Amino acid sequence: MAFVSTTRPFHFTSISVSALRCNFSSSFPHTGKPTSSILENEPSYPNTTAKLKESLRLTVKDRASLEKFLRERFKSSGEGDITTITPNEAFCIFDYMLNMRPSPPPVSSFNILFGCLAKNKHYDTVLSLFKRLNSTGLFPDLYTYNILINCFCKMGRVSPGFVVLGRILRSCFTPDAVTFNSLIKGLCAESRIMEAAALFTKLKAFGCEPNVITYSTLINGLCRTGHTIVALNLFEEMANGNGEIGVVCEPNTVTYTTIIDGLCKEGFVDKAKELFLKMKDENINPNVVTYNSLIHGFCYANDWNEAKCLLIEMMDQGVQPNVVTFNVIMDELCKNGKMDEASRLLDLMIQIGVRPNAFVYNTLMDGFCLTGRVNRAKELFVSMESNRCMHDVFSYSILINGYCKNKEIEGALSLYSEMLSKGIKPDVVIYNTLFIGLFEIHQVERAFKLFDEMRRDGVAADTWTYRTFI
């Protein structure tokens, strides 16, 4: 499939949205529906820990000490690190804050608590506590509403998120990029890409400029729903701007990686490589996900040499390959019968400290079985446990199939017994493989006996099972 040229100017607002035929105006609430009406099924008040209550009593005397307590309690110790909090602890802290005298602390203090809860995915607790906060007469601010919208969207409930947007507007706040980023991401997660695109075009009307997260989120949604060319045009507008949006926004590693991954999945690996080189020219460092996307793209295009060069390059650049990197390359090598190279790749994996998973071992074992090297597959099977990788049903299925094709039915049946002893339930594929193996060596009686075992174990026969016995 030829790549669609993007030399002609493409305005995302004027062309792609109209092509998607989306009218988003109906998604915005016009009624004065109170937020509390969408916060149903409030959880019952949980028991709190005496230790936390005592800590609050001893350390929190006024607003200043509360602020210090919250900052220290919920600060992150490093990038990506999240302080854990349970709903029980949250209810305890919330009640203490509400009962402070002469008056509760400002809403910014409650926002710290809500934000930590949201990061811990306790979305229901945030909604419940917000409902209680709302009933006390304390007024939420934009930050509070943004947390609430994020919770609704993460729960797959975008529509209530728009109700909150309506409340933001009625409260005379100006929604910001954080507000719209959550809503756009929520719409994309529900595959409502046309509505997400239309909302994007309305940002200017709200006095809000999209940022790199806004663009990256929508680009990701477009790529996931097969609108990769539209995503590419939006990506180019992101850097160059256009008359309607009027914003120039620097793409980052996430943006580049998202569009590169989308292009590779659509088969446009040359265009993906072009963007990859542009990314490096602009001193934006690719990460392991960027490399994995490109490697997968070139493997899918049967360009093993390019994939190998990328693997070498990423290690030279100090980007550590992960198990996904090796899974992709290993699968491609085995499909093409390059088993010696695949074995060397396994050695490299172990050497640099990347622990192989069951998929890697299963891929290798399958490749060896398909090339008639069943003994080598058996060696890998044995080595799995020594490398702290547990066998799964596919591991047994692959090796049982290899034994049966070699007419080593006793070895296959021994593996079948081993499965049962380890509590791994054989599936119908394994039984069918054993039936065929037994019939090929004229062990009809044993095949029927095994069929009875299969039925006793609750495994349903399929079409192939019955064809084998006819």
C-alpha cells in the first residue's frame, strides 16, 4: 500500500473533523443538573486506624501544620512514584479536616487528598468524599473539578465528566488544558474518536490552548482507531500550526512514539523511520517503546536486517531492550527458521539481565519443533524452571505436538501426566494432538480411554476432535 502524500497542506479542523461528520454540541450539558445527583451508591463509612487518628491529633493543630502534614504524607519520593493511601485512611483524614476549628481548611487542602486518591485509582472514594464536601458549603475550585473529571473518565463514565464541565462553566471558572485532556482521553478510551476530535476543535472557543498532552492523546486515539493518516496530519499541524488552531506545540518523545507506532502498525515503516530520524535530529531522545515500535514494524515487513540494526543502535545509545523487544525479534527469527540466531538472542537476553518470559521460551520451542529439533526444544523446556520461568499450557502444547510429530507418543503422554500433576489443565488442542498421535501408531484403545478422561475433566470436544475419531 502506497503511503498517502502529506505535502498538500492539511487543516485538521476544517477537513478531518468534517470528514468524521461529528456534531459534538449535544454532548455538552445545558441543564443545571447538580453534580451530587450523579454520585450514587456512596460507600459505607469504613473503620479508620487508631494510629492515623493519633498521628493527626498530635501533629495537626492548625492550617499550617495540616498543610505540612499533607505535603509530607503525600509527597512522591521519585519520578513516577505514588504515595499509597487506602480509602480508610482517606475517610479518617477527611473527617479530621472537616472538624477542624474554627473552620475547615481551604479546598486546596482537600485537593491534595483527592489527588492522591485519584493517583491510587480510588475513584469511587474521591466521588464519595466530593459529595460530602459539596454538602458542607465549601466551594470546589477548578483543580477539584479537574480531579473529578479525571476520575469519571478513568472509570469509563465520560458523560458525567461533561456534566462537571458544565458546572465549571456555571461557576465562572475557565476550563484549562488539564480539563480537556481528561475528557479527550476518556472519549478516546471509549472509541468515541469523532467526539474527541470535535472537542479538540472547540478548545479555542473556551479560551484554552492545546498542549503537548492534548495533541499526544488525540493522536494516540486516532492511531488506535485506524485514522493514522489523520493523526499524521495533526502531528504536522502540531509543530507548524494552522490558521484555525493557531498553536505551535513542540512534540515530545511520547508524541513521536505514538505516531511512529501507528505508522508501523499500518505498514508505513519507511515514513515511521523518517520521523524517527527527524526526532533524533531535533534532539528528542527515543525510548525503549519507540525502538520497540520500529523493530516490530520492520520485523512485520520482513526486514530483519533493519530490525537487527535498530537493536544494536538502541544498546549503543544506552537504551536497555526489554522483554518486549526480544519477544518481537525472536518471533520473527523463528517464523523464518533462523533458529541459531534466535538462540544467540536468548543468550544475549540473559547476558544483559533481561529475564525471558514464557512467550520467549514458547516461541523458541515452537521454532525448534517446526524445524525437527525436538530435543533442543526439550532442553529449553527443562531450562525454563531453572531460569525462574514457569511452564504454561502453551509450553506443554508445543512440546507435546513436537513429540507426536516425531512419533514419540510416550514422551508426549509423559508430559500430559506431568501437566496434570502440576495442576495445569490441558485444553482441547492438547487432547486433539494426543488423539492424532495415538491413531497414527494405531493405539486406538488408548485414544478412546484418553477421550473419556477429557470428558471427565470437563473439556469439550470440538470439530477436530470428532474428525479425528471418524
